[in-house]
Amino acid sequence: MAYWNNRPNTFQKNKYHNVKWEVDGERYDSQKEYRRHAELKLLERAGEISNLRRQVPYELIPNQYIGKKLIERKVEYVADFVYHDNKTGEDVEDTKSKATKTPVYIVKRKLMLYRHGIRIKEV
């Protein structure tokens, strides 16, 4: 297990004060996200969920053009985890802390419900 940064045995500071993790070649934005992925992998092995995927993009607003000229780029939401729960169907999950529940995230969460009919499960 190694921290994701350029210098070994040092911590990277970022605006949310989380430490990025790299485990078995996979990168995670936080230790909380890594732990949740480990839990979901156990649930998948136990047969309670299936089709576990990470970092799944959803288009919220498409590119905007005037003629052939791109005026505004698309807006996407990238889900931390998407999987099929045998009890509830497809679930979209995001690992959140108080600091990462920003106004931009809240707007994207609302757009996910409006555009795709998907409620994001916050863990």
C-alpha cells in the first residue's frame, strides 16, 4: 500500500485535506473511498451485488454549439461506484465528507435525478 504522491513517505495536501491512496495499481481519492471499494468487492464476492464499476461518467449537460463552434463544454458527473444490488437494482454511490459536499456537487446530484432519474447514494 502506497500513498499517491511524487515523494515517498510524504503526504500531499489538497483543498479537502484528504490523502490520495494507491493500492494494487488502483488510485483512490481518499482512504474512505478505498475502504468502501474494499467493502463493495467483498459484497460482490458474496453475491449480494454484481457488476461493480468505478469512476463511471454520466453526462449532465451536453456540449453547446453555435453553428459548428463549441461555445460551452459538457458537464459530467463521475460516480465513485456503480453496481447492481440484488435487492434494489442499480445503485450509484459517492463517498462524501462534509468538505466534499460542495454547492457544485449538490447541483450535479440534482441534475442526475432530473436527467437520468438516478438518486446518488452518499456514503
